[in-house]
Amino acid sequence: MIERLLLSALIIFSCSPVHAVEPSTSALIEQGHYLRAQAILTERLKANPADARSYCDMSKVSEGFQRWNDAIEQAEKAVSLDHKNSEYQAALADAIGAKLSGQQLGIFARAALARRFKAEAELALQADPNNVDANEDLMEFYLDAPGFVGGDKKKAAELADHMVRVNPVHGYLMKVSFATHEKQTAEIEPLLRQAIAADPKSYEARMQAASYYLDKGAGSLAQAEEQAKQAMQLDPGRVRAYATLAIAYSQQARWKDLDAVIADAQKNVPDDAGPQYQAARVIYTNNQTQELPRAEKYMRAYLAQPAEGAEPSPAAAHWRLGLILEKEGRKDQAKQELQRALDLDPTLEAARTDLRRLQ
């Protein structure tokens, strides 16, 4: 829900003869550069507290960093400043949906929030029936909600069909989501091919295909690699393709290729160390013991800079580093990392369980 399809990556920021330009914060968020967008938006809102567009974009930044309540409040502010804007209304639905997906809630609080999620998405569609995000949000509601709250799989399918007619690439990707949810596995790959055919330059379609093949396992890694490389050529400034390749190369023990793709990521997306995190995770989970020093190096590199939005939290990284250190035989250091993970996130039960095991 976080990624948005945009027409331009730059906006004119100055009226001086030099025509200085500043990156569009919407484009930065689309590309996964939440930290950069946050810095710009903070200054914009200081200068103009009534800037609805900046509140909308800041809501997406907060969502990327899992600050659910902030995301909702910021989207509400954008809507209050311009209640006729379908995109702002959809951003509010997105933020509510993200909180529903990412936070443990009681049954009554969850039901109330789900109803609001549906209502906000419907308001966005009243303003623009073809709003991509609102259609995706409402389809998600119809698929996930129980019938007594308003869930309806037939309506979910109708929304996907509608989007195929007005925005084919997104419509086919919605159908992929529907098929995945309903475990209609035979339909997923053909739908991904239709999405790519609808727009061969769609980064999202290429990356969804790459993720699909990656999840299928060893026999499909070549196809995952091909789709990720296609996405990288479309936009070398986004991190997801590098992270997918890092996973694929780690799984295949292609260490020279892994070194190369991480070097490319550091060059082209220096503020996001997600590929290092993913490579370290795979090395540990695949029990590639000879490469544990490499995994440790990558995880420490991830922790050495601020975590980007939509990436694993520092607490998760400290937890995984602790597991790597344990497997290397460094129990005391492992315990320190696990404790650090819990200090940062007391709700991280996996770290708590592992720390108890090492006591």
C-alpha cells in the first residue's frame, strides 16, 4: 500500500533564475527513501503548517517507520485541510489499514478500526472511483474481514476486475493479491505475466514477480534473478531489487555475485543497508557456518546507520546479530545483543525467548 505510482520525480522548488530543484517527497517515498523524505517534510511543515500535501506524505513516512498513530493523525490533518482530495482520503485508509495489520489489538478495537478502514476507503472512491490505493484498500477489507463486519470476496473480485479495465497493471496485481489470499496458486504466475505485459516498465510488477519466484525455491531462483535485474535497470535507485538478488545469491552461495550486488547497492542506494541484512539472515538460517563472519559483518553494517523505512527495525537486527554470535560460539556477546534488542523493543518475544534460552 505504501508505494505510489507517480508521474514525476522532481518538482520546481525555487523561482530563482537558477531553477533549483528538490526531489518530490512523493517520489522519494515511492522509491523507498523515507529518511530523505522525512527531513524535507519536517522543514516544509515548519514553514507551512497548513500544507496538506506534506501532511499526506508525512503520513506515508510514518507508516513506513511503523508509527501507526502518527500516520493516522497526519493523514487526518491532510483530509481536514482538503476533504475533497481522494489521495488524502486514501492515505488515511492506508494508515488505518497499516495499523490493523501491524499492531496487536483487542477484538472490539480491531472491529471498530476495520469498519473505519472500510468507510475511509469508500470516501476516497466517492471522490475518485479509479483511485488505485483506495481500490486496493477496499479489496483488502473485503478479503480479510469476516462476513459480519462486511467481508465479501465477490466484491473483492469485482474491484480487481474494475481496476483491470482502468489501470491494467495495477488491476492484474490486485488479482495476484486475490489469488494469493485465496490460495489459487495456479493463477498467480499467469497474472504476473499479464501485469508485466500491461506495463513492462512497471517496477512493482517486476518486483512482485521476482518475489514470487524467490518464494518458489531453488528451481525458480534464475527467474527471480532475471526479474530483479529487470527492475534494477528500470530504477537503480530503489533497494528492493538489490535485496532480492542478495537473498538469491546467498541461497546459492554465489559469494562473488553477492559482493558485487552489495557494492552496487552501497553505491546507488547508500542510505539503505537492507541487502546486507537480508544476506546475513539467509546465511544464518541456511546454516552456512563458513560464512558466519560475513553474516556478522553485514549485520553490523546494517546497524551502523539509521534503519530506512519499510526495513527491519534495529531491534530485529540486534536479535539476529545475537543469533549469529551464538552460532559463532560467542555466547556472552550474543546475550548482550539480545538484551539490546529487548531494550529497544520490549515486545520482541523472539529475542526474549532466545535470551532465556542462553541464560
